[in-house]
Amino acid sequence: MDQKNLYDVVIIGGGPAGLTAAIYLARARYRVVVLEKESFGGQITITSEVVNYPGIERISGKDLTESMRNQAQAFGAEFMLAEATSLDMSGDIKIVHTSRGDLNCFGVLLATGAHPRMVGFDGEEKFRGRGVAYCATCDGEFFTGKPIFVIGGGFAAAEESIFLTKYATKVTIMMRGENFRCAESTANEARLNPKIEVLNHTEVVRVEGENSVTKIVYRNNQTQAETVFEDPNGFGVFVFAGYTPATKLIEGIAELENGYVVTDRNQKTSCDGLYAAGDVCIKNLRQVVTAVGDGAIAATELEKLAASMQKKLNLKPNPPVTRIQQASHEESEIESKSESKSSELFDSQILAQLDAVFAKMENPLTLKLSLDSREVSEELQAYIEEMASRTDKLTVEIDEKSARKSERPCVKIYRDGKFTGLAFHGVPGGHEFTSFVLGLYNAAGSGQAIDAESKSRIESIKESTDIKILVSLSCTMCPELVMAAQKIASMNPEVTAEVFDINHFEKLREKYNVMSVPCLVLNDDQISFGKKNISQLLDFIESHKRDA
């Protein structure tokens, strides 16, 4: 058994439940890795303000989960950006198949959370990304100075409606029932906001328009009277109608009820060695505080499982290395570099991540910058030069020819004098920092491991394929699509994957009528909205092959 890939527990999902379990397990000296396919933190990261977490008066969802991750990492928990593709739970050693190879373990915790549910009104799918949206943080800004309709009557609908008043001329909440289904204090904030109107017993019939939503028809479900609202300038329709649990991975493995995982009081599923925590479970309340409770309970049970399996099999994974141990005993290369070089743009944790990735890069890269007179260009140049100062594997050049004026500022990645197909327009910060760094890693060599089927499909692309991805740095759903496109481009010279921070490229926003991110533009004419993994992106590419 390869000790390198043997863990006591593999946690699938990096939200509050998974991070809490990682804290407990690592602190108890069990080796644990947290898998996350998008970005660590989960759905709560898109919440601008959390006010009901015990002991903390106010904090953003992103800051709360970042603190959890730092705590877990300090105790020695490991983290991996990868997608769990399937599970083999048949033996004493469980196998988690991932997009970056197989992981062996004694126990698995499923903490994959849930994703927004579609309502199903006419036009919802057609206008997704063209006026219909599901994330206020990601897409609210696109509707600045316009009316916004919100569908839903729960906590998310009330809270996000308040957030959307920062952009909208007016927010209209439509709920099927008589009243909000959330804490009275949150409901009252929405009711008393002068920019919010609440319509009870109301359901959307359909939305219409040409390139964007310009008409909505809704009905009073008691009187059946229909109301039509039209605005030729367009408006937003945000859906907050609950979530669908992300449990596809364990279909046929553990018992599900209406898609949610059935667990006992200790978070154990019907499958031995498999536990579940957080929003994937059947429960009365889906909040951060209940998710962390689930994670703690599951972790303590998984500690017992891991201990018994270590004894039974006479196998013990390498113990976790805490941050304290690293600092006092290892004097690792990463930390010595961090001490010897100060940084004005990156904190010590990010510098450590950068150094770890740079150490694994197989070949040197050249980062070519095309700049303009805007302040964002100065920011990009400082950002890239600071990054390159960490390693001799990155060289920075100013090259005005590497991007058109309308696409500046831009950083393009070259290897051995050839364009790798990867580029970022704007500054790759926020949620795109990790995807950019992984793009460098993939462009420098073999990069992240990938399954044989996806590799074969990528290599079979023979036509010139241009991928543009329009993102917002605050969007938690964008990185998965960005990383998928960059991986494909890094493996096939016929494919380019260029990412644009939409906030700096207004003409592109107008050209493609972007009202939601991520926006995928294939070969300049096929447009799709929403996150996609490698398999889904390959499906899209294959279904829209360029005519020879």
C-alpha cells in the first residue's frame, strides 16, 4: 500500500461541514484530505453577511470559511482541488477516484452541499444568463439601475433581496405562500426596506424577450389573476427557491430520500465507511451552524472507524504535519523563501501556496503582458511581477503585440517561445487566483492528473477551438469552468482558453449580452452560461464543432 495516497479519511466537499470535520480529525492526529472541485468554502461564501453564527456578531461567509480552512490547515489537514468521480466502498480500504488520481482511505465523508434549484416556469432555461440568475453576489451588478424580481420566500430570498437593493431601482419578492419562511428579524428587514415590495400567493407564469428578459407574467394563486410587467430595457429575475442536494456520486451506494442522504444520529449512511454531513442530509434546518454540528459528529465517529481499521489492518497513514511542526522542525523551502522575501500583495499563506506550486512546475514559462493606460494595467503588472519574483521558473515580458488593444490588459502564458493557449485579461485575483496558478502548473508540463477518457477526448479535438470565459472575481461558480478550459487548452494546441474579468471589458459584456457569469463563448458564436466540469465542457465543444 502506497503510504503517500493512504488517508484515514477523505472528505468530499470544502464547505462548513467538511472543514469542521477536517479540523476535528486533523486535531485528533488522523490524516485527512479535503477534496473540492470548485473553491473552498461552499455556498456560504456568496453570503455577504452572516449574523447568526454563535460568538461572531457579523462576518462575511467567505471570511468565516476561510478562517475554518486556516484552522484545519494549522492542525495538518490537507487540501486538494479535484473532483471526486466515483467511489469504491467494497473493501476495508475505500477508494475515492478523482480527477487527479485515486485516494485510499478507511472512511469517506460526503459534504458536497447543494446547488440552486430551478423553478420550472416557461422561459427559465432559455433566459438563464440573459436575465434569469441564481446568485446575487455574482450577478447582481449586471442589473444596476434596473428592476429586479426575486422568486422565493425563504431566508435566501429575503436576505439576497436586501443585498440586491444596492443595485436595483426596485426589488419585487414573489412567494407562493402567505409569509416568509425564515426568521422574523430577517423577514422584517425585507418587508420594511423602502425599495422592496412583497407579493404573497404569487407565482411566475413565464418570462419573455428577445436577447434578454423584457417581460414577466405572474399569477396570484388564489384569485388566478395575472399581471404583466414589461420593460424594453430589460430587468433581472433572481431565483432563490431552495437547493438540490449534490448526491449523484453516491446514487446506488447509499440510501437516498428525495435526493437527500439518509443518515443515523451519528451521520452514518446505509453504506459502511460512508458518512454524510451538511446540506446533503435530511434535516429540518440547513444553516452553517447545523452543518458544522454535522461535521463534528461525523468526524468523531470517523475517528473511531479509523482507529479500528488501523488496528485491524496493521496500517497507519502518515500522521498530519501541523503548521507548528513545520515551522519549528522542518524549516521547509517554502517557509524559508517566505521569510527571505517580503510581499506587499500576497499574505504568507498565499505565498506558501505559490511556492508549493512553483516547486512542482516541470518547465519554465514566460508571462507576456499587454498593457494600456488604465490603472488596472498597473495593478496587473505589479501582480505578475510580484508572483514571478518568487521563482526562477517565471519570466515577465512586456509585449504590446500579444493582445489587441480592446483586450488589454492581458497576461498570456508562453512555453518554449510558443503560446500555450492560456491567457487572463484583467487581474487574476479573487476566486480566480487559484485557477490562474493551476493554469500555470498545467501549462508548465503534465500538470494535474486527468482520467484516460477525458484525455482521449481532449486529444481528439482537431479543429481550431477558441474558448472565451467571461467571469467576475467574486463568482464562486466561475473557477470550475475556467480550470476545465485551461486544462483542455494546456493539453491540445488547437484549443485556446482566454479568461476575461467582465468588469474591465464592457464592450464584451455588451457584445454577448452578458447578464450572468460564468459566460462561455465558443468560437465567438456559441454561448452558454453556468459552471461546467471538464466532461461537460467537452460535451459542449463536441456538440458545436466548427464546420471543416
